[in-house]
Amino acid sequence: SATVSAFAVALAGRWLKKPTVMKVMASGDGSDFKRMKKGGEVPGSARMARSFRRIDRVICLNAEAEAECRAEGFAPEQCVSIPNGFTVRDVTPRSDYTARERIIVTYAGRLDAQKNPGALLEAVAILAEARAADALRVRFLGDGPQKAELEDRAQELRVDDIAGFLGRVDDVPSHLRQTDIFVLPSLSEGISNALLE
């Protein structure tokens, strides 16, 4: 993706005289380019972002990402549109919608600021205050830099009995089959695999 690793790829490709490819994962307010330019990745990342133009091809997940690449100085022939996909046979649609004692809400993804899982946690707290969370269970599937902070926040909000942090799970489809409501609170996405699934 258009992060520090892409800088390394751009340098290595130039030194080794090999073609290079970069995938723009996120577009919009939290786009890869904007994060790099703000210096949010590592110190000096704004300068590193300038080297991206040396990359031969850029995979763009959506039209917005392609427009951002063009604004960054990539030529049209450098930009290739390849949306995300997934193996349909791996996801079995739910067929039983019988009312259950508890509504299962699921979030699947990295636990980091771009994905905004804290917004879901705050929503759960609002429901709990209104006494509407008794029949609700929220599952956070995934790991990331905000996991400990979110677990602490769940305790502060007194929703740690409602919100469960399952960490990285290998069988996301089985959790999705048990889900009544899927939530994707991301601030920025390309084409979310979690949403597609």
C-alpha cells in the first residue's frame, strides 16, 4: 500500500532496475497519501511519499483512489483499476432469521483509527444508557494498535459485558453467519473486504 513499505519498494525497484507495483488501499479523508503527507506513518514520511511517482503501476480500488493518484502526479497509464474481491463460496448467506434472545452485532477489521471502531463502542454505550443494550452483544473481530485502548474504554463505559474483543479470528465467515447486524464505521476505505464478505 501507499505507506512506508511503498517507499522501500520504490527505492529497491530503482536500484535493482525492476518494475514496481503499489496498491492504494484507502482513499478519501484517511487516504494513504494524506496520511503519508501528514507524516502520520513515521518521521519523514511526507518526503518519502514523493518517491511514489517512481513506481511503475498503481493499483486503484476505486475511482476516488484513481483521482487521488492522478492528483499526486501519476500518469493515466500508471493507474490500473482492480477492485477487491473475495471467494464467494467461502461466504454462506444466512438463511434463518428467527428472532433470538440477543441481537449479535459484528465489527471485523483492524482495530485502528482509520477503521474507527471506537465509534461503534460509543454507540453501544449510548444504547446501554437508554437501557436498549440488554438484548445486544457486540463482537469486535480483529487486532490492532487500539485494542487495549478500546478494551479499557469499554470498561470505562461499563459495556465490557456487552462488547467482546475476540482478537484475530481465522474463520470470519462463521461469525458472520451468526451476525444480525454488521457495522463498518471506517473513516476511509478503498473497497472493504469485510463489507464485501
